[in-house]
Amino acid sequence: MRFVGRRRSGKMTAMSKGTSRYSIESLSVLVVDDHRINREFLGTGLGRVVGQVALAEDGPGAIGLCEQEDFDVILMDLHMPGMDGLATANRIRDLDRRSAHAQMVALTADARPEERLRLLEAGFDDYLNKPINIPDLVEAIEALFNPGAARSPREQPAAPTQLIDRSRALAAANGDTELAARLQDMLSRELDEKLPQLDRMIAAREYREAAELLHQWAGAGGYAGATRMTQACRMLRQRLLSGLDSSPGTSYLNFLRIAHATRQTLRHI
């Protein structure tokens, strides 16, 4: 758990929807995500825009922070080991703290319309698909406090043709070249470390565990501009979860080919 950006002293001023007292520069935001690349991206990107960003890597850590600090917005990853995002959100809502009334935004790579409806019915205030760029995220946060504000439609990305799309990585980071480069380096190191781990999971037919790792890489790859690997992660994850009793076969071989090529490209950027 750590804080990014200016730490404000004393209690933070509560701001409700539609109030004229709202300004994004004064917001306190909690990011809850078990993947360090996602936390780095969201923490650094938002830390230059809002008043304060706190980072938690799991549900208990997020609850602990909400018991000590008052947050205006909570960005919640849904797929976390142990206590998932929905259970964490419910525990925070039950606290006797102002953070219990924070604007709660679910972050997930699951883009199905029924998932959005499920989360809104469960009490989330908004739902965003990973990967999301910083300008779109800021616009979504602003809309939480100005319900009448128009939201720009998110463009559907074209089919990926490059292993590393530098322009997309830079756009996601809101033009921050240092952040984009750091995320690419983090992804390269993580692939070095965890591709053998994924191989062991596949060999042991631990497909659900492998799917969780692919879910993390789908988001992180998007932030790093690794567009083809992001697509390959999603395809293999879907194959693993839809056929738990059968071998992933060519889907896994295709993923490995793209992942190793992505890793080599990242090493030489």
C-alpha cells in the first residue's frame, strides 16, 4: 500500500454528485488491483491529475486503507485472488467511514453487456473495460460528479498488426513517455519471470490459474502497447475457460509464439 501524488493533510472534503464544489484536482482516489503493472499505470497516470492516489494490492489492504482514510473514488479490479473485487466493495460499503459512500468504479477485462448490468445492480457506480487510457479514465471520473456531462464514445481499436504499438502506449499514458517506457520494461521483466510459470500451469492442467495470469497480462499488455499479445491472451483465456477438460493445443502454441516475439521486441526498445 502506498500513496502517489500530493498527500493532503487532515480530512478530505466530501463531494457529492452534481455539486459546484467539485474539482478533479481535489479528489482522493483509491486504486485496488493485484497486478503491479496496473497499479503503476493507474497510480502514476492519475497521480498527475487528482489530488491524491492510494494503491492497494488486495481486498484486505483496500479495506484497511478505507478504515483510515476518506476516499472520493475507488477504482476496483474485480479479478483478485482471495477476496475478489465484488466482495471487497461490499465490505467497504459496510464500513462506518465516508469511504463507504465513495464513487465505486469496477475495472475488468470482461466486456460482456451482462457483466456491466450485473455490476451496476451490485452497487457499482460505473464500469470500465481494461485496458483504459488515462484521458478516458479522467473523463469517466468527472462524469461521476457531473452526471449531465457528455461522455466521449470510446473508439473500437482496429485489429492489431504490430507487436508493440508505441503510439497506443503513449496515448494510454496521456503522453507520458517515461511512464510508457517504464510499463514496457515491467512487462518485459514479468514475461521473463512468469512465462515458465504459465507453461507449468498448462502442463499440470491448472487452467483456471493460467486464465487468471492471462487476465492480468491482457490488461498490462494493453497499457504497454502490446496489442497482439493482449488479443492472444484473451483468446487463450477464453479457450481455457470454455474447455477445462481438453488441451488448449494450437491456441497455446499461438500465444507462446506471440508472447516470445513481444518479449524480444520489448527488450530492444
